Amino acid sequence: MELELRHMELVCRIYEAGSLSKAARVLGVSQPSLTAALHRIEKAAGGRLFDRSKQGMVPTDLGEYLLTRARPLVNEVRALRDAVRQRAEKGSSRSLRVVIAPGPYLGKFLATLSDRREVDARVDWGVADHVQRMGEGRLDVAVLGYDPAIPLSLPLGVRTRHLVDAEPCWVALGEHHPLANKPEIDLADLSDVDWIAPPGGDSDGTTAAFESACRAAGFSPRIRYRLDEVSAVTQMLVGTEAVIIAQPTCRRTAGVVARPLRGNPMQFRITFAWRASALSDEDAGEIFALLVTAYAEVIGNNEPYPTWWRANPWAHTDPAWSSVPPQATSQASATSSS
């Protein structure tokens, strides 16, 4: 069993309740079943997450580590659920069926979108299958992240706008890694390290693009780990000298740093797609503007991406970017550094 979001939410519930008995009452389950569930989660995590004491359930070091990183994510998901539920209770139009590739801007985008429309949202990797579902009328909107070398074969009635034409791929590694202090890293210098496979990389072309870039740099990557859970990836980066391809907008995480790759040997494209029969061009433009705003807020997450962004306007050519104030990325950078 791998750690999933629902497991992290259960751990947070136990921590918030202070005891298994109280948590069981809140969740409406029996204490034995909750105890068994916790044991399964601890087995997946690789160690005990709580110690029993007179004060109740006290997190272990591993539990504190997990809670510190899981609680912001769990709280964000709870807030999104509440917002979507409130929107649904208003009884407005049919839910807009949305799928979005994982990214640091998705919470902001989905929250602001759900304030305006009833949304049935799903976070998932993939490109061709999402486009196919749109062509079959089973999906209305998709935010796709993929290797720009992959041609999009669009069904009739599906339209697109590129949020980012070419986002450079960076590398994430533990702050203890011998290369962590370099302002940028040559891909060839990572020829002898253990790699974590890009989550979802087989479905969006990232894995193939990554392996191709490594071959061009003179080596075949030693992919040792395949993990889809963000918390598990973070734990592996902190606890080992493994590295992974990362977005330059990734959130700052304790113990982990993100560094540019010299020469930008890999790129990523983020595309907004919609069914013309589900959204007018005007409605699609309003939703796309929300996506632009959400992405603009994360450009400053890691230096020197804001500088690169301003110096390379060819990488974000959609006219909607002209409405973003020039100082927006600088403000985002200052916020992320505080």
C-alpha cells in the first residue's frame, strides 16, 4: 500500500482529535477499525507515526515530518471541497467537468473557478486520454501538461490556448546533496545519481523526454524509484541523494531545493483545452484568465525563474499575459521568500 491523500487526512484527523477514541467518534467509525487503518498507514509510511501517552496520541519524529507537510495540503483540499459543496448547494448550472494536471497553481485556480461555476474537478496526469474524453463529450475543460514534442490530435470541436508555451524543466534534490549549492546544474553532472521517475511521466511524455535529454548529455539515467505521492517523493529527496525532474514553480519544501538545468535541455508545455459546445469563447476566455492569474502567483516560488520568465517572453505568448502587470512576478518572488 502507498500513502495516499486519504491516508494523510486520516493521520491529520487523529492528530486534531488527540486520541483514537475521539477521532473514531468524529469519523463515525469504530476504534478498532481506526486502529487497524492507522497500522496499515504506518506500514506504508515505514514507521510509527504516533506514540500513546497520558496526553493522548503524540506524533513521533516521522509523524511530525508527515504532518508538517501533509496538513497544508489536506487543509487546501478541505477548503476546496467546502467551496465546491457550497457552489453545488446554490443549484446553478450543470457542473463543469474539469481535469487538471498536478501543479502548484491548481488549488488557486480551482478555488476561484468554483466561486463562479459549479465544478466537478479531478486532478490527474494524462494527455491523449483526456483529449479523447473531450471529443466524446465526457469532459468539458482540461489543463494539460506535456512534452511540447507530443503533437496534440484535437477532435472536432475542441479548442486550445497555451498557458505556457515552453516551461523549462528543473531538477529537485535534497539540500544536503553535493550539487545543491550550485546556482544551476549541468545535466551531465547527474549521470551517476539515482533518479526518481517523473510522476505521471509515461502518460504525458515527460519520461521519454527526460531519457532523451539524458542520452543527449551522454548517459542513460539510473531510474531507481517510481513514486506518485508527493510526500513520498519529498521524503526520498530529503533522506537520500536521489534527484527528480521538477517544475520551476514547485513549492518550497523544507530540506529540498530546486535548481535550473544549464541550457534548459528539457521543456514542458501547459495547455488549456475546452469543448466549444460546453463553453463559449467568451466563457473560456474568462476561465483562462483565472488560470493565468493562478500561474502568475507561483512564478516567484523559486529564483531565478522570475528573471528567466521576464527575459523569455517567447515562452508565454498568449495575449492574456499582456494583462498581467510587469511587477507581478517580482511581487510573487518577494512573497515566496518571506
